[in-house]
Amino acid sequence: SNRASIQYERMDGDVTMQCGSLDSDASVTWKVNGTDVKAHHREEGSRLILMEVDLSNNGLYSCFQNPNGERRDQINLRIGTSPREPTVTCRSNTYPKGFYCSWHLQHPTSIPTDFDVTVLHNQESLEVTRDVVHKNRCHVLFPEVFSSYPYRVNVTAVNALGKASTTITFEEINIVKPDPPERVVATPIPSNVRRLEYFLRYRPLIRDQWQHVELTDSTAHTITDAYAGKEYIIQVAAKDMEIGTWSDWSVAVHATPWMDKPQQIPSTTEQEPLLAITTHTLRRTHFDIVSAFLLHTFYIHGNFT
């Protein structure tokens, strides 16, 4: 046959290749990728034995019967390792719709490796949908919400040299974690008043220490420790109000407080807060929060989906 067979073999072991169906004492010549075999090896009749192989032994091996030089076999040799237990994590960022699981191997196998995934809930096997973009990710719909039964996810890595499994068990409440807020924008404005329920942190670029503001119950907050004209870093995190954990911090935005000419504020008028931050919750409800500098301000807004 002109088609080469594929032979998978274990790293660091010895490999024996047989030249087709020739007798074991037939006289043959071996080539790899068209050249002489230079790796540490020995030949026994129609067999080629490679010693302590590694990835450098990969290649297309051809054998030719002596003395006429007719090619009798082609073997595509692929060196690798059997998989170790995969690392598995699951998370719900679309609660209460469903969750996804991701997995990876800490140690590459160097040969094709497939993954079998099963999900059990209350002794029922759930349908697992593989992600079309990420090959090591799958999606599962919640069969019910607020279930007290744990979910059991098994991922088995399989290749030609072996297999290994990892099983994780969790309750739905422990994997609910929203995505971090996106598209956070900061714009300087003279003054504005907004409200929001979220978690905010900010610091001047030149300092390492963050200031944190929890925005779940309050509608306004006044910042009194800002530096005029200094560049600030601002981040926001989100949390489902009923379940789960805080998201990661949003991508940092940089902004510089609004600069204005100093002006006298008559004692009879109340000073307006001057840092406004707007956003949308996971449910796309509109919230605003207020923070203020003395005549130095940002306007921050974003679409958090």
C-alpha cells in the first residue's frame, strides 16, 4: 500500500517498526524522510529498533527490500506521552440559563488527544454541547434553578497511549460569577449628578494604594482625597444581587480630573458633587453614583452586559 500507517509510541522508550508483512529474517534498508537513519538504532532482519526515542525521532520511515530496492512499507512515527489528569473549571456567567466548563492539560502529550465530557445531576446525565470556538470548552443548560443537588463533571483525556480522568463536584451557587464590566469610559465634565449600585476602586497613577467604594446601598459618595490634575485609574466590579461572587475588575480606565479656574463659592449655596459615574447592571437597569472633587471631576459610563 502507498498509504503510510501511523504508529504512536511512548517518549523515552524503545520503538520497533516492522517492514510490512516481510519475513522476520528478510534483508531490508530503512530510510527516514528520504535519508539514512542516524538516530541510535539497530536492525534485526525486517525490523528497525530505535532506542530511547524523543520528538526528534518523528518522521516518515520507509523500508525497501534488498536487493531490488522495492519499497515495501511506510510508517509515520509519532512520539508522545499518555495524558495526565486534566485541570477542569466550571463557571456560570449566564445564570440562570446554564454554565460552561473548560479544561486543559498541564503537560503536552505531543500527539492528538481527545476529551470525553460527562455531566451528572441528580443521577441524570445532562446534554453537553461543545463550544464551536474554544475546543476545550463545553456548555450545559441548568435543568432546574436553585437545585440542592450537586453537579458532577467528568473530563477524560484520551490518546493512543493512554487516558486520564478528572471529576469535579459543585453546587450551582458556587460557580455563579459574572463577567467583568466592559466598555467603561471616563470623560471629564464640569459637574454632574448620577447614581449607581456597584463596587468601585480608584487611585492616582503615581500611587499603589487603591481607594474602594461599595455602591450597593448608597446612591451618592463624595471623594475628598483627589489630586487636581493627576491622572487616575478607575475600575468597576459587578455582582448579581442575589447569588454568586463578584466579577473580576473591569479593564482599567485612565482619566484626569476636570480642571477649572478657582472660584468663590458663596456660603449660602451648597457645593455640587463633581464626579459622576454611570453604568448598567447585569439586568440592564440604569443606576448612577456620585463622587466629587473640589472642582475636579470625571464622568464615567459604560455598558455592562
